[in-house]
Amino acid sequence: MDELTTRGPVFAPGHDGYDTERTGYQRLTAHRPALIVGAADAGDVQAAVRHAAARGMPVAVQATGHGLGDPMERGILISTRRMTAVRVDPAARTAWIEAGATWRHVIEAAAPYGLAPPSGSFPGVGALSYTLGGGVGLLARRHGFAADHVRRMDLVGADGALRRVTADADPDLFWALRGAGHGFGVVTGMEIDLMPVARLFGGGLYFDAQQVPDALEAWREWTATVPEEMTSAVTMLPLPDLPPVPEPLRGRHVIQLQFAYAGPADRAERLLQPLRDIGPRLLDTLRDLPYAESGAVFDEPDRPHAYLSDNLLVDDLTPAALAALVHDAGPAAPLMCVVGLRHLGGALSRPPRVPNAVAHRDAAYSLTVLSPAEPGDPQRIRALHRSLLEPFAAHAVGRMGNFLYGPGHDDPSPAGHRERLADLKARHDPAGLFHDGRRR
């Protein structure tokens, strides 16, 4: 390790901190590197890449570890979790974000200026990795993908040099990094647009699937009527009858409708009233809230665990397929499954000012199926997920890389992008230095 000089710590197998450093939010699997560099800055990233390249060792990168695919063996893992600086330029409405910053870091830095980033449902996710994969957030139907708002990136390439990637300096690489950005180097920071959004009207409506089995179909019909300022989603899952679960939800198959409206509260109330009226509500958490509390919209648990997922992007949802999903993913399913639906369209359907690699902008909805996993479960989970997605296959237009959790997934890039991406990979990483768990 004395050959590798860094400001941040370096860990080898068997050393204190090695297992903690390589373990991310996704606990089903983890990288097993020969060395881990806990990078403190871009210089540490450069040192790690040069060290690996000189020895023919692969390089993987991890910030929070939410979306880990196929793990890396025997290479160098660059952990960016210490690189969390965020600099806001309120006049330009931009933020410079280091590689390990989460959306929570960015939200907190932007909030004092009445600004908000294109962040996702869970503030604890790494902002860069989310954006490299596209990024569908709480403001998505009004402002588009997070990748659409990137102005520049700093990238450490296979030669260890740090370069600034922009639409003018390197249009091909800038295209690829925004939407299919894993595997071309290590992005150490990015500049991204902020939106003049200080508050949202948002939260959830919770229904019992047995009492209101048509809640998904009611939501689908409602999505055809709403303006772009309304971004919405659904989470459906069976909950145990245990004390940690809120009392109204215990032991129920819950359908949670989630909303983020970037506009006046009174307008939001009128738009949402039809869904409040579809049946008895278990909980109603809708309220006007500062964007700094936007994590309350989805109210996702902040506890690392093991899980697997799959998804489809579809151009339509049929009543029959939704009814089958309510039944087949419920308490009778052989394994627990969390179903997620998101309404797309609006600004997500329009090309950005500067083209990028985000694909399938014709999708109207995304459908994700996710299950908690133990080491012996993956085959059973994959079989369940395939059966749940099959009724939607006739309307599928593709898959979303950001919601493919766990090992074994192929590259979700569409055929029209793969040749261009493969050419860029060959140009920028001819030796295949950078490990990408889905680019096989």
C-alpha cells in the first residue's frame, strides 16, 4: 500500500474498515476488491486509477451502493463517500456536486436560496450515480430527467488524467455520460441546474387493496387528466402486522399513491380530490411542504438491506394487467414483492436541449418489481418478477437502468445506442479498466 499515496484511507482485506467500506446500501452482495481507496478528492481518484492501470487491475466505483449490479473481484474499489461537497451558485441556479454527495446534501445546500435539484424519491441516494443513469425525480414531468440538466462533468479517464467534459469539449462523451454514464471513467463532480422550487404539495394516499382493489386503475385514468406540474407514482406492498408498522397499515396489502405538485396548494387539492374519493383511506399525508422535506412524499425506509428488482417501461397500462398485478403481487405471492409504478410523459417525453443517452422517452409509465432477498432466493425472485411483468410485455418499450438492482442484468441500453456506446468504450477505455456490472 506504500506505493499508493492518497489523502484518504486505503484498505486491504483483513484490515479494520475494509468490510464497512466495501458494503453499500444494497446488502445482497458486495465488491471484493484487493484494495479500497477511500477517496478524499479527485487527486485520490487519479492516484487509484493510475495504480490500477499500471498493474492491470479493474476499477469499480461506489458512493452509497444502492444500485450495485455484478460485483467486482480483486481490483481496486474507489469509495467516493467522503467527497460530499456541494457549491451552489444562486444567481446561475446551478450546483457543483462532488462524487459522493447524496441528494440530501444538495437539497440542504439549495434550499436557503429557494432552489431545488432534480432529485429522486429517496434523498439518501447518490446524486451523481442517479444522474448518470438518467434520473426520474419529484419534478420530472415538469423539468425532465436529471441527466437533461447537467452542464459539465469532471472525469478521470483510463490514463489517470482529469478532464472536463462538456457539450463543446467532447460532445460524444458528454452524450454518453448523461444517461449511460457508467464504465467510461470516474466522474468526480458535475454541475447541474437547480429549479426555482421552494415548496411542494405532496405526500401519499394509502388504501387497503382488498377494500379498494381498483385504486391502480383509478390512478391510471386520473394520470390522463393532470398537468405537467403533477408528478405521481404508486407503491404497493403487503405489510406485516407488527409494531414498527403504523397501526392503520398493519397486516394490510397497502396501495400508496404518491404525489409531488410544483404549484399552488389549492390547485393541487382540486386535482387530487377525485383520488381522495375512490374509497376509504387508511392514511392521508398530503400537505404543503418545503422542498427540504421532499423525502416525505415517498416516505421510503432508510435501512440498508438485501434486495433484487426488475422493471419495464411501457407505453400503456391496461385494466386487466393492473388487476392481475394487484392479485399476483399481494399476500398470496410466494415471496414478498414491492410494486412501483411511475407516471412519465410531460417533459420526460421531450428531447433535451443538448442530446443525451437517455432512451425510451416515449414511455408513459415505469413498472418496477422489487423483493427483499436472502442468498438462496435469487432464482425464485427472478421467476416471480418475470411472471409479474409478463402481462405488461405487449406494451413494453424498454427498461430503465436505474431500477435494475442486483446482479445478473444485461445492459438495458437500446440497440440503437449500443454500437455508439461500445465505440466510445473502446476509444476511452480500450483495456476495459473500468468495471461496469451491467455492460457484459
